[in-house]
Amino acid sequence: MKNIFDLISNRLECDANLQAFFIDNKAFSYGRLKEKVEQVSRLIETLQLSPQEVVGVLTNDDMTTYATVLALWKNNLVFLPIHPKHPSDRNKDILEDSGTRVLLSSKQDVDGIPKGGFKFYQTEELCEGYVQPLESRIIETAQNLAYILYTSGSTGKPKGVAISHENFVSFIDSMNSLELNITEKDKCLQCFDITFDVGIQSFVLPLVKGASVYTVPHHVMKFSYVYELLEDHQLSVAVVAPSMIKLLRPYFDDIRLTDLRLCILTAEASQIDLVKEWKECIPYARIMNLYGPTECTVYCTGYEMTDIDKTKENAGLAAIGQAFKHVECRIWDLNDGGFIATEEWGELCLAGSQLTSGYWNNEELNSTRFFNKDGTRYYKTGDRCRWEEGVLIYGGRLDNQVKLQGFRVELGEVEQRIKRLSATDVVAVVYDEEINTRLALFCLDNGKSTEEIMDVCIKNLPSYMIPSKIELLTDFPLNVNQKVDRKALKKRLDK
């Protein structure tokens, strides 16, 4: 079983003059990427880290950061992405839970990182002069971890999903079976942060194929910069969230991207009416709707939207398609238990070699989200699905998890953090605006103003979790089961 770095190493050796990255208006060759990987590898050797040690990396948008991820995999270390702009308390939870004792950054600015508990190394300066090739220390074990991604957790703290090299290599093989035909001639958009699995896929898969990766800097207005990249540099492959396309919708009449040949929609449910309009802007592109939780390594099902008018759907949302090559999809009966053989609604469960070994240091959650049936280990996605003529139809969530700007968010995490910090009961609700899905907070009035609560949110939540609206109430409406009536709260937003 190969590891991820093995899939890329041949490109580093053979394609020195080809462009590997285009970052903040500057091009970098595969030869330069190889040199930077070797520099970081030499630095890593001096740190004398144990095999499979978890190493934190601040996810700056620069060549050194991407090279650092590859160097960690080359040296049998586990990549832990840390967003430099996320609140320090949240990053502290992640660093402590993962047991990280080394943090690497291409930049010296670490304002968002808590102090203590780990050693910090600024790689760009330390790497200078380290140019000798370093032999890989990879141990050929399929279960070696490649990365740990922390996603939103309902308890108020993020939870870590551990992905092995076997998981990711299986995913790459599944993607190859889709015949996307990515080659060294392709220019591929990377508009997701690499604290997110789609962001990791968006640079790894192109590098495996010898293609070029065009990234989006943190400091720009993302949707307009994405459009400029697509148009000005004639990108041929784009992986985007539907919410990104929604932001471009007002400009559809002026957009015509004739060089785009493949558009992957992911991270959120795809609205058919939006895709139909978007298709006019990308007349020659294949459009694929790809679905997958982090726990099953990026994507695990796919649906090609060849004829938008004949797209299978539910409530205007496109089908999520068929299982990937290395994934098994089954529907669990929510009433009687057991797997459903008919086309009834139930919970989607996943199995196969793309499936994570479990949540990091969280046996309690592992026991509730994973189960064994007839000798096979399955993951309960929490997604309501059914089969229709061999195609998976998506019917929404079964819990309070939502997608905001493509990120998976547990409303419970938002509620617990703000409750703890503002000493007031909080209920989080999502609602749709013309452009995007938004988050609103309803808070019991304890004397704090909405401005004070918003200030708490801005200082303690990632940007995609910050609410657009906050409303103070004297009490929460209750349903017949004496639980908070979220539907009644949502209706208040529609007035």
C-alpha cells in the first residue's frame, strides 16, 4: 500500500519545469516545490520527532506551507492543520486534544495561537540552506495516519477525524475511476482552506497528475478572486461549493468560462435551479455533484449532471449519486432497525477502505457513530437518504448539523460556546437569504446587549460560525414535547 507522498514523488522528480502552484500572482515549478519539500524535510530530521507524531501546521497560503504538508507525509508524520485566523481558544482545544507538541509555520505571526504546551518553529527562515535530499522515513503500513481534521462538535468542542494513508490512497483510486482525465495540461482551482478535507484534495489530486494548482489568498474577497482566476488564467478544473456560485449569480449574464471542462460541486447540497443557470456560464464543462463526510475521506458518492432537466432530485436538491469504487452505501431503517432493501427513506451508512478508523481520542463518540453488522464496520452519517433506481437521493439532516460556507457546523457547538462565554441560554437557527444560508442566535435576555453578544461571537468563533442576526427573548417557544421549538424561531426570521 502506497502513501500519499509516493503518489506525488514521481512528479517532483520528472516534471521540474512544469508549474505546480500559482499563489498570490506568483508561479512555482515542480522543481521549486521539490527543493522546498527537501528543505523542510531536513528541518524535520533535526527535530528528532517520533514516527506518526502529530505535527501542527498553520495553514498559510504559501508554497512553504504546502511543501510542509508533503514533507510531513514523506517522513511518516501526521499533519494537523491549524487555521491562523481562528480563535485561539478553539485552536487551543485542537492542539491539546491532539497531543501536538510541535507547531510549524511559514510566518512568524501567530496571534491566533495560544501560548505554551508546544514548540513553535518558523520554517521559512530555518529551511534556508537545507537543500540536501533526505531519504523518506515512511514505514509501509496502511494504517499510518496522514492527517487529523477537526470538525464542529455538538458538545462545544471540535472533534478530530483521523484519516490514514490507506483511506486517502483509496480515495484517489476512486477518483481515478470517475475518468476525470486530469493531466499536466490542467489548471486547477484550490479555493478551500486546507483545514477542510476538500482543500487537501484540491491540491493533492492535481499534484498526483502533474497539473497546476491555483490558490486563493486569505486576504482577498474570495468569490471575486475566484472568478478572476477562472477567467484571467483560463482554469480548466474547478471544485467549488454551491454557495460560492450563489455569490456569483448576480453576474451570470457576464460570465462565460469556455476553458472550464470540469466543475465539481461539493461541500453543500446543490440546488438544481442554481446549477441550471450556472451551466450557461460554463457551456463545455462536465458538472459533477460529489458528496461525502470527512469520516469517509472527502467524497464517497458522485452524480454527473449530464442533462440538468432530467436530474434526479428531492425538493429541488440534486441527487448525490452512486457509491465510489472503495465505498459501500446502505440505508438504515430508522423505525425498525436493519438495512432497507426498498426505496424508503432512512439513514445513510458507509463502509469501505475510505472509512476513517474513528475519532481521535473519543471512544464514546466512536461507539455511537460506528457499528458492526455482518462482519462489516459502518459509519452512521446522520443524513436522510433513499435509493431511486440505483441512485442515492438526499433528504437533509437527521440532527442539528448544518453546512455554512461549505463547512460542517454543529449548532450545539455554537450554542455551548456562546452560552459558556456570555452566561446566557442560546439557540442557534439557520435561515436562507437570497445569496446564502445564514446563522441566527436567539438568546435569553440576561442584561447583555446584542452588540455585546456579537462581540463575544467575533472573538471566539471561526468566521463561518459568526451569526448574521442576534435576537433577545424573555423565553423560548416550546413544542408539544416541551423542547425548544426551532421551527417557531425560524418563522420569526421570515417576518
